[in-house]
Amino acid sequence: MGSFSTPLSGLTAAQQQLQTVSNNLANVGTDGYKDRNLTFSDIFSQTGATNGSGDPMQTGSGVSVASTVSDFTEGNLTATNTSSNMALSGSGFFVTEGAGGLPNYTRAGDFTTNKAGQLVTPNGELLLGYPATGGVVNTSGSLQPLQVGSLTSQAVASTTMQISANLDAGAAVGDTASSTLPVYDSLGTSHTLSVSYVKTAPNTWTYTVTIPSADVTGGTGTTTTLGSGTMNFSGEGVLTSTEPTGGTATVLPSAGIALTVPPTGSTFANGALPMTLTWNLQDGSGNTTITQSATPSATIDTSTNGFASGTLSTYSVEPDGTIDGTFSSGNTLALGQVAVASFANTQGLANTGNNNYQPTAASGGAVIGLAGTGGRGTIVGGSVEQSNVDIATEFARLIVAQQAYSANAKSVTTFNQVSQATLAMIQ
């Protein structure tokens, strides 16, 4: 009898709902998993006669699954304190490369590292992003696997130095003060520069910058002079100008002091390239870093922008996806930047297993860019996104699906009894 098809469609729909709920519950602990639910629609109702008002008198033919709806709302973010783990806060997907070289898209950020030091998913897919060279990320290049292991930073020669110091305004003529700081050559070797100050008159001090003679060729004595001159201060203790030895004009602090290291005619003893070093006399706000006040002379701080070579010690992921590596030299360089993909219609994505999605004609192609731009979410390093399955909601769906299955099974039994009674009447 045709009547059996109606409750059978209900049994099929209830079974599919039970399967969907069971799958959600099975993945309640799967990182990045997104809850799914079914929507239903009735099957075309057959039109019979019309009533006295001309309204059609229709009989339904059952139910079918209309669509599978994925809930892409953000799951709870849990800190793992594992550097390789990441979570997306907001929309977007990580981009990975499978064994076949094709890209996959995932919300699961429980990445680890393989033996080559590359960031990978638990099933070995490579996390893709923008590469960095010398600490500079190239976001216009093609996506590449991100490397975070067994890295060595190249030495960076110093080009600037800065000293924050005070010279005692109450010092007698002939009194001295000094500062020292390290700078780095092109091979990453550290050289200690010494700056000596001598008071020659009220509001006037001379300076002399030296390097150990053992560090350069042709040096005589203990130290070799790199530069010298005079520093002039106002009555308020502000550095107003400098006068390099042999110069014919005063120089404003904003210009700094240029030093050739080692001095002209000499070379580094280790064969490193010579460098031009600028001694900055102002900070980022334009305030002079060498002052004169009636307190004891003292060096407060020193800094330089060079670094020795070093091996990668630790790394962390910034909200924009930049992976910052800290090296044994103390240098911090960008190792790369994680790429994030977005889609016009996330409901159109096809789930392919292993927490992966693939684009379809309905979803549109992947638009790949940086975290925090173009509507993409930001990245939380050292964390993972948990499944967004709500157990209470799933239990409620489970009860409804179970009751629907039972009700449709009862309908099948009833139709069977009616059929048997009809056959008995014929016999």
C-alpha cells in the first residue's frame, strides 16, 4: 500500500536526526568541531478534490531532510600554554596542505611540529602562512609551510647606539665620568665601547669614544679612539649642541654623533666588515638622553640595535598571526605569519573529515589574508578552540528524534494491521 511510504519517510528522517545528534555527542571533545543539525521539509502533497469553497483538499506524502546546518559560532578558547597551539577568535579558517598538495581549511588549532620543525596538524597536514626573511614577513608571496624549529638567526651589525646618562653639574673642572656599552659587528662579535666625559668648564664637557685596541688592527696602547668632541649644556642642564674634534661648526643633538668603527685606516681583527655607527642623543620624544644636573654622574641605560648570531629558544604567536621567535642572542625576529581564509557562505562548505572543510560552488572560493583584517578573526596563541556542541541541547534533540521514530514506527504497525484486516476481508 502506498500509505507505508509516509511513515517510512518519517522513520528515515528520525534515523538521520539520531545519527546527526550521535555524531555531535561523539565529537564533544574534538577541538574546532562545529555542531550540526538537520532541517526538514514535507514531501509534495498530492492534490485531490476541492471543497465547496474551491480550496484544494491535499494529503501529505511524508518528510525529507531539507539541509544540514552547521553552527559556526565560536567554541570556548582554552589555554594550553603550548607554543604551537592556536585558536581563532572570530571568523575564519586556518589553511593547511595535505599529502596531495591541495589546501584544506580547519578551525582546529591543535598544531604540533614535525621532525623538520614545521607546524602540522595531528594528522600531518602542514600549516601554511607567509614566510619571513631576516625577520621581515613577505605577505605578497605565496603561502608556504611555517618553520619554527632548528633555526639560527644571522648576526646583525649595530648601526645605532644610545646612552642615557647624567653628568654632575656640581663637578669640578677636570672631574670625569664614563659609560660603556656593547656593539656587534657583521660577524656577530661583541665589542665594548667606552665613553669618557671630562668637565672642562661650566656647562661644558668633552667626550671620547674608544674601542679596545686588541679588537682592531693597527691599534696602539690599550684603547683606540673612535671619536671625540665637546658637549655643551644650557643653564637648565639640557644638551644644546656638540662640537666634534677638528670640526668647524656645532651640531644639534638631533643629528647625533657619527662614528666609524673601527677608525679609518684600521680593520676589525676578526675580519668583520667596518660599520658606521650613529650615537643618538635624543629619544623618540625628542628629549636629549645626556643631561647635566646637580646629582652624581651616572649611566642610567644603554642600548644598541645589533645582535650576535643565535639559535631559536622560544616562539609565540601574536594576534595578527605573526610568529615571533626569541633567539639565544636575545634577538627577537618574525619567523612567518599564519594565513587565515574566509568564505562568502560558510554553510556551503563541505566537511571532509579530520576537522577539514573544502569549498564548494555554494561557499565560494577561499579569500586568504591576515588575521584581524577583512572580517577575519584574530589568533590567540597557546590556546585551542573547543567543540561548540552543547550536551543539554543534544539530549533534547535526542529525545525528540527518539519519540518521532517511535511514533512513525507505530504508524507502520497500524498500516500493517489495516492491510492484514483488508486481506482477511477479501479471503
